[in-house]
Amino acid sequence: MQSLAVNLTIPIPEDHILISKVELADLKEQAVAGRYWTLKDIEVRTGYRGPWIKDNILYNPKFRKVLDVEQGGFVYYPRSSGEKWTFLASKMTEFLEFHFKDIFKAL
């Protein structure tokens, strides 16, 4: 069998860099660290509307006891009309990733 050894140079544009997957994961994690999200942010990130998120995640008793700040969680549930939902972005990201199967199993 024949083989060919090639020395190849690929130019990388000045406005690009190469990083490892581990570094990329770290950067993504840092992007949400210390940030708060609104319900609108959750809608954008999941692609689902507020009513669906409330019915299937936020008001689901199985998840609420983990999420609700009153029970040691990381989601502020509005107590009155006009108040906004508030989510600790880093923890909500972890929750959505970890519980993906559980959220959609219940449907």
C-alpha cells in the first residue's frame, strides 16, 4: 500500500483563535456565572413559551422543591402580580441540562 506524507499549513484569520473543547466549556460556564435571568431569558434559551415552562417545570411539584428559593433553590417565584421571575443563570443552566430527560418524560 502506498502512503503520502503531507505538511499542510492552514491560515487562521486574525479575528479567530483555536481553543480546546475544555476551554470552550469553561468559557461557556463563566458566561452565566453570577448572572440573573428572567422568564424571557429562559424562553429564549429553551425555545418554549412561558406557560409551557411554568406548567412543565416551574410549577411541577417534583421540580419546585429543588428550584424555589424559599426551599433553598435558585429561582425566585413571584409572590404578587407585577413581580418578575428571577433565575440564577448558572444553576438554571445546570438544572435544565441535568433534568432534560425528566422534564420530557413527564409529558
